[in-house]
Amino acid sequence: MSNTCILTDSTVQFPIPSFAGRNLVSILNLPIDSYQGKSANQLRAGDFPPSAPHGFSAHVHPPSVADFEARYQKLSQQYAGIVTIVHASALSPTYQHAVTAARNIEGQVEIEVIDAQTIATGLGLVVQAASKVAEEGQSAAEITELIRSLLPRVYTVFCIPGLSYLYHNRILGEAQAVVGEHLKMLPVYVIESGELNPTQKARNHRHLVDLLHEFITEFDTLDHLGLIQGVPPFETETRTLRERLALDFDHLSISEHIISPELALMFGPHSLGMFLLQSEF
């Protein structure tokens, strides 16, 4: 039995549902406000409007310090070490809450906390890598060292038409959000060093495919490409992208998911996410 487990948060989406060490992974939920009479466990991304209207009340919240402490205490009864891997710290206080909770119970169990500098499928790729070596018996410190060497090979790209959601979450200014949505822009963002940074603006959906394809083909080899579909999905765009990539890469592993309620409240339900894991060699 492994002496180390992996703790992550509910923004995670796994490229492979069943993977080595899955039984060692514990997931801490990000609480979501009820919306239009639906509780958090009833909500789907499609329940939210494409644009966050003035006075929009639904939020996704970071797990509290007490939430992390309680989960650490529970896991410490079974494991000697806990590696906590959570989504990019610039997107919410989740990482800082995990760090504070670890300090509060210091000495009771070995805890490592990692800012994955990505989210969703990107976070899933990192957690899967950690759980695999945890199952092999690696210690918390050894797993942390491996994951920190992996993070520079994970790339995260988002197309976010619903900029009002970024304003709703205090990531973007109101004027930028209002103007961007009014002009029906298709802004493309990357997460670099954990920060969400604008990089380009697609003129239309066909141009968006060109931009994403250009980004991907900068890499000689990839271990995996993950796509997060918004609601409604970018079906034509992602199909065209996959057809192009079939000509560029031999047997590229591609996974596809529908955007989760957590991500929908962060970036808007019609966002498109792309996650790349660059090959090590």
C-alpha cells in the first residue's frame, strides 16, 4: 500500500477516467451557489447564461482553510504523506488556503502543496502523473520534485467569449469585458506561470481554428491534447482541428470533455479550453 495520497480540487477533469493510482486521489469540492432554484449538485454548465448579467449572483468559491484542515486530518489517518495539487493560484485563493491549512497542522502529517499553474484537464494530467508514482511507493517529497519538473511541459489555452465572467470573478476590468462582448470578440488567453494572460484575438471561428492549430504545431511531439467544450460546444471548430492534427501528428492522444459548472462560473459556459502535455524528450 502507498504511504502517500494525492489531494486535488473539483476543477480537475481527468483525460483518462481510470488510471494508475486513482484510488489514491481525493477531491475537495469548490462550493457553488445555488442558481435559479437548483442546488450545486443539480447545476450544469448549460444552466448559466452566455454572458454574466449585471447583478449575477452565482459564484464558485474556494475551499476554506477549515475545509482543507478537515480533509488533511482525515487523510492523515490512512497516509503518512499528502501531496496537494490545486488549480492555478491566480484564479482563486484555493492554493493559499491549502498552504495555510498545511501550516496549521504542521508536524501531524507530511504535506506538500503544489500550484499546478493550470486547471481542468491540465490539472488532471498533473494529478494522474502524481498518482502513478504515488502508487509506485514514492514519498511526498519525491512526488513533489517530479511534478515540479513536469509543470513546464503543460500548456493551457482558453478562448473566452463571455468576458463578463472574468469581470464577475475580478480577473478583468468591467470596461474590457463590456466592450469585448459587445464586439463579439473571440479572445484567446494562455495560463503562464499560473497567470491568465491575453495573447490573441480571433476574427471569427475559422480564424480561431487557425490560431489553435498554429499553437499546437509549434511542438514537435506531444503526449496528450485535452479539449474542454463549452455549452453550446465548438463542434465544427474542434472537428476541423482534429482533422488537421491527424496530418501533423501520428497517433496523438486526444481527450474531450464538456465544461464543468466550476469552470463555467470562472470563464463562462461557452469557453473553449485546450491543454497540451509536451513530450519529455
